[in-house]
Amino acid sequence: MASARLPGKPLADIHGEPMIVRVWRRAVAADIGPVAVATDAEEIAAAVAAVGGRVVMTQQGHPSGSDRIFEAVEALDPHRRHDVVVNVQGDFPTIEPAAIRATASVLADSPAEIGTIAARITRAAERTDPNVVKVVGSEIAPGRMRALYFTRATAPFGEGPLYHHIGFYAFRRDALARFVALPPSPLEKREGLEQLRALEAGMRIDVAEVDTVPLGVNTPEELERAREFLRPS
């Protein structure tokens, strides 16, 4: 709610619905398990509850979304019936349910502790854009890689594809507990990327390739793009 570039953005109207409700609907459509919205804002809770969604109120001041979902999942599932939790960020109203399923699927057939997704970069400008996070990985199967590094720089060097990392994560429960207990790592602080904390601690992150990058909304201009993309036909 305190976004500097787009204040109150989770409640930004997109054709009659708050953005957070749009994301919640897509998470429900992924059909991989129970869905809840974790928030510290009563306004967000009210918007989600109004459409029948489940809400978990969390503490204020969490340093990352991972810390927030850890608190939420411990409250929702104290008996640990579920062994994987997927973190879907609330400012991606165009996310496809298939991409959420792909994030979770990484852990279904891998010993990785964390799963995430990425798409091949096709626009030349994104190769050098520091706002486009790149994942450097080693291919382990078609459309699947083991992450070696995440960076805002243009990497890896040389000929070949680059991959745009999409910041959705599937955590094994034990891995999430370990991750949030770790202090911020040097490379995490240098790059401003929390997933580097996991890699620096020796945790394994596997990546599934998806076809498209969902539109994240951080500015009024991006909100207008999302509205245009989601305009009813």
C-alpha cells in the first residue's frame, strides 16, 4: 500500500476489480491448492474478503515477501499438511495460471529446495536493463535449469540466450523456514536480490522456462498497460 511510485497499488482498479483480487483469481484458477492473501493492510483484507477470498493478517515491517508468507503459512497450516508453499506476488495482474503451476511443478520432480520460473529474453533493450533480473543457470533438462546466479547485469557473457527471471517462488516448508532464518547475504545486499541469500547459503534453486513474462505493476504507466491488456473484448 505504501508503494512510492504507485501508492495503494494493490487496490488499483482494473475494470471494476482491485488488482489484488485479479491476482487472487488467477491463483485460484491455477488449482494447485488452497489460496490465501497475506497482508498487513485492513483495506486489502476487506477487498479480498468481499469476493470470498481467504485472508491472513500478518505483522507489519516484514523485510520481504518470503518473511510474510512464512508467517502466513505457519498460521494457516500449523500441522504441516502441505509441504510446499508458492509465493505469488500481488502486483502481477496478468500472470497466467499456467505460470503459477509451472512454479510449483519444479519441486515435483527435483531435489531442489526452491523453484522459480524464467522466460527467454527477446527484446534487445532488456538484455542491458538492470530492472530486468537475469538468471544464469545450467540446463538439467529441456526447459529446466539449475540456478547458478541471479543478477541485474547482462549475463552470461557471449553468444546465447539470456533469461528474464520472474520472481515467483515455490518453497519446500523446511527450506522456507531455513531461508527466513538466514541473515541477508553480501551478494543479496549488493544486487538487491533476496534469492541470492539462498544461493550463498548453498540452497538449490531450480528454474522452469515459461513462454511469457507477466506484467508487473509498479508505476501509473504500467497500470495503464495492465488495464489495456486485460480490457474485456
